[in-house]
Amino acid sequence: MASQHDKTATRLARKEGVPYNRGKGPDVNGSRRAIEVETARTARDGLRQLRGFRKPVYIAGADAKATAAALKATQGTTVGVINSQGKVVKPSTRRR
């Protein structure tokens, strides 16, 4: 059975038109942006995984609780937040 993380990552990858990356690096690495899907417990880990990218980067919450945790973790950073459906909740201030 697929976890909520996997379902969200697959949905967002399909929306971006790229494959879901289950290995190292961001879960969704499109040409326009990089997205790391996190749960409420791991929201801060996404910041580390997105370090060094020179394009807009986002943490996607696997559910509403994870999205709220991601908003709190990204406060004062250039990292944006996306909800589990792909809607930008907080825009990334990094430019391409």
C-alpha cells in the first residue's frame, strides 16, 4: 500500500510532467522547480535536501498538518510551500 508521501509525490510529479524520484535529491525535479514532499515530522528535513538548487524550490506537505509544519519551518527562508494538491501556499523567492 502506498504511503501518503508516495501518493502526493506521484501526483505532483505527474502534474510537473516528470518522474517521481525515490532516490536521493528532491522527489520532483522539474525544469522549472524542485519539490520535496515531507510529512509533519520531517518538514525541516526538506530544507536540507533543497539546499544548493538555483531554481525555485518548494516543500510539499503530504497532508494539511504537514503543510502547516512546512510553513512554520520555511518562515524567513527562500523556500516555498505547496499543499498536497499542488497549490502554492507560499511562493519561493529563489529565481532561475
